[in-house]
Amino acid sequence: MARQNTGKKTSARKADGKHSTRPIWTGSIDFGLVTIPIKLYSAQASERFDFDLLDKRDFARVRYRRVNEKTGKEVDWNQIVKGYEYRKGEYVALSDRDFAQAKAETSQSIQITDFVDAADISPLYYDTPYYLVPAKNGRRAYALLREVMKKTGKVGIANIVLRTRQHLAAVIAQGPLLALTTLRYAHELRDASGLDLPQATGKRGGVSNQEMKMAEQLIESMLGRWSPAKYRDDYHEHLRKLVE
């Protein structure tokens, strides 16, 4: 392992995993005639390492260049536009104005449109988690929504605009808090129907009763309670020790 003091911060940076005390979004949960003022906090802690690319001879940073693939010459930022390739080698170019017009209308409201059974949402749709914290004048309504969702086993399906983009989201009762998790839209999941999978029809897809019994016994021998702290990212821990 090579090491060199360049006078700059290290090329391996660990993100701060501490919870931010500042909300990233302030607004309200709205459904029917009910409005609950809330603050939105990120529930995701980044623990990854970010590495720079270096020239091993002198540890100088290796930079990326924007190069025209026809001429091989570097292109200035003011000459670069974004384009969508609709056919091989054929593009539709979009301007900054086009992107601005496509932005979702800014809203400070989490609009719940439906309540659905939590079991009906496939885990494949869940994306990024957030915490919802009530303002002082919304604590009672917040607690009421949380408790009724816990009792009924329902999840609120909502729309929220974050950083100019509209997201589908699920409002979930989780212990003492309400959490919001952004959801993937249906078109963001690939169709799995073309995959080569064993059939699920007939006699359990060709699996015998004896095989089922043995598999059930194996699972029963490994049963435990879900404890997130039990599981560690060994790769990350190993990298951290190497860097230290």
C-alpha cells in the first residue's frame, strides 16, 4: 500500500453518518380536509468511501476531459448541450429552457391520494427513506394519523416534489414515527416476464413434497428475529481499516 502526503485532504473520504439536525424539506401532509405541518429529514446515512484517481508515480489527481469523439479535441462547457438518441447516431437536443419547462411545479405538500394495504406494495418499488417530524401545532394530528395507520395496516400513497422532481411516495407508520419512502414508478421497473424462470404452476413448479419438507426444516433451523445491527458491511470495514 502506497502513501504520500500531498498537503491536501486524503483521497479516501468517509461520509458523515451522523443524523443532520436540519430538515431538507418543510411542508405538510395533506389528505381530505386534514393538514399536518411537518419537517422532512433524510433517514439514509452514507458510509461509503470516495476514492480519487491518481497517477501512481506522483499521486497527482487524474482528471476527466470532455472530448469530441470525432475531432479528439476538448470541448468547452459553453459548447455542450444535452441530447436524447432516438435512433443510432440521431439526436434530439434539449435546451435549459426545455428542462425548466418540464420541472414539476413546486409544492410544499405531501398529497396523500390513496391508502392501501402495506402487504400489497412489492419491495421492488421502495427507494429512498426519510423521517417525518411534526411541527408543534401538528403533533396531535400526526399521532392520530400514525396510530390509525398502525391499527389498520395501511400505507398512504402520496406525491411529493423534492429538488424540482416529482416523486411517488409511501407514508408509513414505523414505531413512534411516520416515515416517507420514495417509490419507483411502474415504468422504472423492467418487465421480468421475459426471464428464464422455473414455472410456478402445477405441482409447485416440479418440486416434490419431500424436497419442500426438507427446505422447510432448513428454514426453521435458521429462524431468528430481524435485528439490523447484527449485519455489517465487511467490505467497508476492511477498507476503513486499510485507510486508517
